[in-house]
Amino acid sequence: MAAAEKAQRYEAFVSDVLQRDLRRVQEQRDGVFEQQAQVLQLRTALTRLQVDLGCNFFVTAEVPSTERVFVALGYGFYAELTLPEALRHLDRRSRLLEQLSESLTRDGAKIRAHIRLVLEGLRELQGLQDPPTTSDP
């Protein structure tokens, strides 16, 4: 197989597979970050008894009894929890989301490393010089 053919196959692999995978991982990580923000917002609302009316517009709520609150678990399911239970649930959810975001960040770094490795192989295959190294301040 000619070097030009190999180079085209590697370029297609980078653009069709690796770049797509990187975008997918970054989108998933962004979704996790949004969920983390929602958990933090809910935790703040539970501790301060404030309600989000929309567009991050909060008002202080008068709740006759804070013995039990309903927490959305997902997929349309809710749990009736005491305030301390709800806060523990949010802490656990926050830890799980943090672990997921760290995992997705590692996956993104691996994909970027694979892209760099393939591009370096392409550079060698095509006989190009190494790009000048820049030092970050």
C-alpha cells in the first residue's frame, strides 16, 4: 500500500472516528456538569428554603412543614424523604456525578492522546518535520 493511501486512511480515521468520539465524550461531560449544577442548585434551595421560579429567579418560600420533601430520582420517579435524607441523597448524587465527570475527562484525554499519536505517525509517514514546540507560560 502506498504511503499516500495510508496517510489518507489515517486522516480519515482521525476525522471520522477519533474526532467524533472526542465530541461525544465532551458532550456527555457537559451534560454531567449541567447535572452537577442542578444538584448544587437544589441543595442550596433545600438549605435556604428558596424556590426557583425559572431563569434562576429565586424567592423565599413559606413552607408549613419541612418534615418531608419530594426529590426527583429520574425517569418520572420521586421519593418522599426527610430533609436530612434528601441532603444525603444529593451528596451521594454529587459524588457519583463527580466520579463520572472525572472518568469522562480521562476518556477525553486518552482520545486526544490517540489523535496526537496518529498525527505524529502521519507526520513520520509523510516525512514532515516536527512542528515547533511552544512553551506555555
